[in-house]
Amino acid sequence: MLTAIKAKDGNLRALRSRKKQRAGFIAVCTVPTVILFTVFMLYPTANVFYMSLFRMSSLSLNKEFIGLQNFQILFRDEKFWQAFRNNLFFIVFVTAVTMTVSLFFAALLAQTELIEKPFYRTVFFFPNVLSLVVIGVLFVQIYDPTMGILTSTLKTIHSEGLIHAWLGEKSTVRWCISAAMIWQAVGYYMVMYMAGMDGIPKDLYEVASMEGMGKFRQFFSITLPLMWEIIRVTIVFFIISTINMSFVFVKVMTPTGGPSGQSEVLLTYMYKQAFTNSNFGYAMAVGVFVFLFSFVLALISNRLTSKEVIEY
């Protein structure tokens, strides 16, 4: 009896020792991540909220506490709301077109037995190898109204009447920037969707074909429902990333925000307030709005796209 009790105590001590070792290992793995997240994410975010409560002409210690006055000015600022509307345009239009085109080409390539499939996948993915700045500069050259590829093509087909100052007119600037953003993103999401489609059992398509179901109906009845969780995640991710991506393209392609601010977005407006107007407190207020807007947008997108997961 005594031997059994001692053995049981020994097992308990060994179990506690293993638990402590596991806890120590988990701490060693997570503590550096938590520290980095706190230093580079939580602290800067909290500091932005704090700085938005001051009137600051520089990042020095000379600042005046004004409470929520920056936010009061913000909500009465027409240029801010114009930048907000431009952001909404890019979010809605670029996301819708990118996801639709990516799905279309992914389904087209996934349901065909082309030998050249790896080649097409590589060609579509190629823009992601380039930086956003390089792509922006490339499209600036394409849209050049005198020597650009687009203008030259229109002249070749005798369509001079369609030539515009593509990045210098209100009616075209946002569409041109959107085209660059879509071209950059389509290949990446197409490859992701193709990987998801390759995981769908081929038996489902064979049975559907035997029952007389065409490719179009197979896509909406089989592919789309089974792919929805992947599509949902990519939509939410892309909507949020569009806010950051639009800053780069607008800054490279229309450094001044386009004609009459037609391509100005929230982040370029924040940048202009901070480093052109030296109004750092107000710029931080814009940053707070962008943070809250992104958070709410992620929640709404996640809610609107949530559906019951179909297992196969």
C-alpha cells in the first residue's frame, strides 16, 4: 500500500514537472512575440490615440492639449470626406472586380486539363513579384498622354478621340488607379482559389456531369459553396489591405491627390497633413479614424460573408 502511494506521488511530481516544462517552453516561444507586438503595434496605436488629443506643429514636446477638438474639425472637413468617399470607391470597386476576375480565371484554369496551366499560373502571379511602387511607376508610363502605351495604341487604331490625360482628369483618374490595383492583385488571389479548387473531389464534378449539369451550374452549385470559406477570408483580407494599397498607388501615380483631390484617400490625406502642413495632431486624428474604420469594416465584412461551412 505504501509503495503504491509513493509511486502515485512520484507520477504526480513527474506530471507537474512536465507541465512546468511545457509552460516554460510556451512562455519562451510567446513572450518575444508579445513583446514585439506590444512595442511595434500596441504602443504606436495607443500613442496615435494620445497624440490626436493635442495641437502639434511637429513631433517635438511643444504641444497643446485640446481634447476632441481635432475630431470636431475632422468631421467638418470636406476634403477629409472626399478622401473617405474615394476610399469607399476603391474598396467596393477594386474588391468586387478583383475577386470576380480571380474566381473566373481560377475556375477556367482549374476545370481544364491544359499542359500550359503552370505557365499561365506563373504569368498571372508575376505582378506580385514586383513592388507596389514599381507597378505604380509602370502604369504612370502606360497612362502617359503623349508617349504612353495606351495612347499609342489608341492612335494606332485611329481612336484619337478616346485619348485623355488619364491621370489628370476627374473622370478617369480613379478608374486608372483602380486598374493598376486590380492588375497587381488578381494573380495572387487566382492562385489561392486554384489551390482551393484543386482540393475539391473530382467525383463531385463527374457525378454532376452524369446528371446533365453543365460547367456553369457546377460552378455555382459545387465550386462556389465549397470554396466559400476561402473566398470569405480573402474578401475580408483584401478589403482591409485595399486601404493600405491605395495609399501607395495614389502617392506614386498622383502625388498631389489628383485633379481637385479626386484620387486623395485617407492615408494620403493623413500624410499630407503631417508632413506637408505640419499638423501632426490633426493627422493623428485622421489615423484614429482610419484605425476605427478598418476595424468596423472588418467586422461588417466578416458578418456579411459568414455562412455555414459545407464539409466534403
